[in-house]
Amino acid sequence: MLEVANLEVVYNEVILVLRGLSIEVPDGNIVALLGANGAGKTTTVRSVCGLLDVHEGHVTKGSVNWRGTDIAHHSPAKIVESGITQVMEGRRVFAELTVDENLTTGGYTVKDKAKNQAAYDRVMELFPRLADRRTSTAGYLSGGEQQMLAIGRAMMAEPELLVLDEPSLGLAPKLIEQIRDIIVEINQQGTSVLLIEQNAMMALSIADYGYIMETGKVVMDGDPKKLLADDDVQEFYLGLHAEGAKKSFRDVKHYKRRKRWLS
Amino acid sequence: MTATTAPRGWSYSLGKISTGGWFLIGIGIPLGGYLVYELFDDPVLFFQTTMKSFGLGSVYAIVALGFVLIFKATQTVNFAQGALAASGALFVSYAVFDGHIPFTTLRNPLIEIEPEWLGWSLSVVMALAFSAMLGLLIERLAIRPMVGQPLFSVAVITLGLEIVLRVFNNDAVEVDFRSLEIPYGTGGFTVGDAIVNWSYIAAMITATVAFVAVYIFYRTRTGIAMRAVAFDQEAAMAQGINVGKVFAIAWAAGAVLAAIGGIFATQPPVKQTGAVEPETANIAFRALPAVILGGLDSATGALVGGLIVGFAEIFAGQYLAGQTDLLGPGYTLIVPYVVMIVALLVRPYGLFGTPEIRRV
Ligand SMILES: Nc1ncnc2c1ncn2[C@@H]1O[C@H](COP(=O)(O)OP(=O)(O)O)[C@@H](O)[C@H]1O
Ligand SMILES: [Mg+2]
């Protein structure tokens, strides 16, 4: 189980981005974390995966507990070895490397040859499209194939928890469906999933639990069905009552409050 | 209104050939013609010059490859490659000339091994191991603490290291003559009337082996990790790749390549003495145009750049010798830089370099 408790993260010593964020990912679950651009979703991923240093970011308060250990200050390599890998926002495949070589980097922490082969076979099974393109340079793959490669690469480490940062970003609806199905399949094979999305419909349709964050903390959480039915979520994340320009979640609440006051 | 852009002037561009391209053609045709004339005029001399060019080009290629390995992994131009080259040659001289294990008074047992060339080769391998350790030491003490600092600062640190190492090396070198006891000597053999130095052949073989080794290394697990780090450091870290370890390996390998270059820098065509001298360290600056010409992040570029610069330097030295009054003495040392500048006009990122320098 992953337990992020009261997490506060500061960039460059001054920019407070996470303000007491708390989320949980129980073993075997798919947990969705939703939020608008700039809410701090990627920062959350970096905190979990030990990549804050690279961005001059620091945990100033709170903890990231993974199976009882606080990993907030562990190195990324140690965290991968302990069973958490991520699919980075924007795919970040190694464009100059072949598909196979990309997968090799994903399995870097798995020293056992047989385990490595097993993970590779499993990835090839999950993504038959990659099997056809094993020796192609990753930079020449389509966006959807690159996303599959990014997921496959993360699966090479045989993670117990897979963190996906906006996997649907920039993909056509059909591909989003495919990616969604693959996430479900990976989860059914025993990997917990923390699914970070702006595409609320996609994430909540498969999640066991959902969190909605804004400016660095959770503003709403609960059962995905309940979240999907919520008026504010519908208006802001699903655009169901959208009327003209996009509004911030906070604006929506504001607007409602004012209306109540007027009437 | 059909034409929205004015046609470019002929002096600026004609068809697909750029200004730089025309410049090359303008120089290339008369130069090529002149070389063909020389080929028929004195084929023996031409052959000799060609072999010598391969010799020098191979040395440049080896040194350039050291630069590339370190740059590709760490984005740092290591200005200490020259001093590392001299240190490497010095370690060899300790091992085979003094017969000591470097930095100690312990006798080097490898040198007793018969036949002589085998004992020598094993001693060189030991010396290269010392170079690798020196590379690791520098990476750990001077480079690793600088990770995340501006690349310019790191480059300046390497420049400082170059100066410090040079002082140490020169202290050791200037007192005594420090031979490398090259088994095949600094002489050569004849092909018909042409003389070819053994060191040219040795450099060619070594360069070939080095490139094949690097090619294979880049396809191993560790090598793939290194290329991943080179391409996207954060994404590599996210895979659990230990960037520090990758840096260390790159520095060790770069130092070994520098050392090999340093060994050849004591032999023809670079030097005739077969001994380490203060100038041995200059080999890196002489090879730098080859690196930049080939592209700082390309092993293939190092090979091609090394050969091009080697050929340009030797051919200019041979066939423009009559023009020394006009060009000034020592003009051959300028040739690599001239070739580099002309090539960069056409391809600003080097012949094989990646156009976009990624941010760390
Ligand atoms: N390296 C950084 N340095 C400073 N500020 C950053 C850095 N990375 C992100 N931020 C800021 O932190 C906030 C949250 O960013 P991010 O975690 O990327 O949000 P999300 O992934 O939800 O879009 C944004 O306001 C962003 O500008
Ligand atoms: Mg993000």
C-alpha cells in the first residue's frame, strides 16, 4: 500500500506546490488522481518516484510511505527496486534507441536473466504491436505505439505499483480506450495502479477510488461513481454543462455560492 | 499575386546547394585536381603520405572517441583529456621503462613475461587500468559534486584539472627521458619504394579495435543505459538507472582511450622519440577539431572526423611544404582548425552530431 500523508513540496526553496496532499493506493487497486493543469499531479509523481531533486524540489513536510517505509528521500533507483515504477508524462521514450533497447532500460534494475526474459515476454504479450517493431527506432513509432512502449518499459521492472502520468494525453479516443483496457489488464495481473489523468471519464471508469486535487491538495475524493455523478465534476471535468469558456473548479463553487446568495 | 516570397539571389543559394556547399566545391575541385596530379607524378610518395595520414587519423580518432564517450554520457567537454593522455603514457613508461608498478617502487612482474612483446602488452594493460582509476577518481572527486551545476562550470573544472595534471606529469617527465620501449620501435618497413612506419599500422589496428569495442559496448545493458542517460537523464533515472555509475564508467573508458591516444602520441607520425614529453598532452587539443568536426556526441563522427583531419594535416604538410614562406612555419597545426571551421559552415553540429543539444 502506498500512503502519501500531508505532503508538502517546495520547488527552488520558495514555490510551494503541494500543500498537505494525502492519498492512498491500497494493494491491488486502481486509484485515479484527477486535477487540472498545474494542480501538482506530476509533482506528486516525482515525490513518489524520488525525482524531485532533478527539479530542485524538496519534501518539506509529510511522508510517502510505501509498505511501511518512508521513501520520500530514497533514490529513484532504490524506489524502482522496491517495486514502484512510473510511466512519465509525455511518454519520454528514448527516441534514439530501438524498442528492444528501450525495454532493456526498463529492466535495468532486474539483474536476474530469467526474470528479465519473463518480463519481456509478458510485455510482448500485452503489446503485440511492439513485438512487430522490436528493432525499430522508438522515435519513428506513432504516438500510441510510443505510449505502449512507455508502459511496456515500466512493466519491465515488474512493478508492484505502476504510476501513470496522463497516459491519455494527446491520443485519439480509440487509442485511449486501448490504453485503458491495458491498464485494467495489468491491474488484473496483480499490479496496483495510480492513474493520474485530466481525462476524468477514462480514469473514473476503471478506478476503484478517485481523488480530485486542486492547487496542491485533495478537494474531493470517494467512489468513482459518486464522483462521476457530482455536479461540479461533471461541469468542470466532463464538460457536460459547459457554457462557453472553461472555468476553474474553484470558480464553479464561487459561482454557485453567489447564485445561492442572490436567490 | 502568386509569388509570396522573393526568389533568393544566385549568390546566396542556387537550387539545393548552400553557400557553404559552393564554397566546398570551389575549393574541392582544384584541390582534388591537384591531388590527382600528385598521385600520378609520384605514386610512391602519395602512397606513403596516405599511410601516414591513416596513422595520424587513427590517433586522432582514438582521442576523439574518448571525448565523445564522456561528452555523450555527461554533456561535458573534458578539457583534461590531454593531461590524461600524458598520464597514461607516463604510467606505461613507469611500468615498462622503470619496470615498476606506477606510484610504487614495487617491481612490475608482468614485464618479465616472455615473449617480450607479451610482457610489454600486459604491462600496458596494467597501465591502462591505472588510467581508468584516475578517470574514476576525477569523476568521483571533481565531477560528481558538480552534477546539476551549469555545464560551463563543469568544463572549466576539467580545464583546471588539465593544468594540475600537466604540472604533475611535467615534473615527472622533464627530469628524465621516459621511453615507452615500444616493441616495434619507431621505424618502419618498405612496400616497394615506400616506407611505412609500424606505428601507423598499430594505430590503425588499435583504432579499429577501439571502435568495434565501443560499438559492442553501446549495445550491452550498461551501454544502453549510458545512451539512455545521454538522451534523457531524468527518464533514465525513472527506469532505476544509476546515473552516477554511468558517469563513472564513461570517465573510466574516456581516460583509457585518452591514455591509448597518449601512447600513440609518442610515436610517428606525431613524435619520433617514442618517449613521453610535455607536448604529449597536446594531442587532445590537436584532436579537438576532429571531435567537433565529427560531432561531439557521435562515435562514428569521431572516426570520420579523426581521419579527415589526419588526412588534411598530413597532405597539407606534404604538398604545401613549398608554400611555407607564404603560410608560415608550423602551418600544418592550423590545418585541422581550418578544416573544422569550413565544415562547420556547412554543418554547424558536426558531420554526425545531433542538431539539437538537449538540456540536462
Ligand atoms: N521544476 C519546477 N520548478 C518550479 N516550479 C515547478 C516545477 N515543476 C512544476 N512547477 C510548478 O508546480 C505546479 C504544479 O506543476 P505539476 O506538478 O507539473 O502539475 P500538473 O502535473 O498537475 O500539471 C505548477 O504551477 C508548475 O508551474
Ligand atoms: Mg503533469
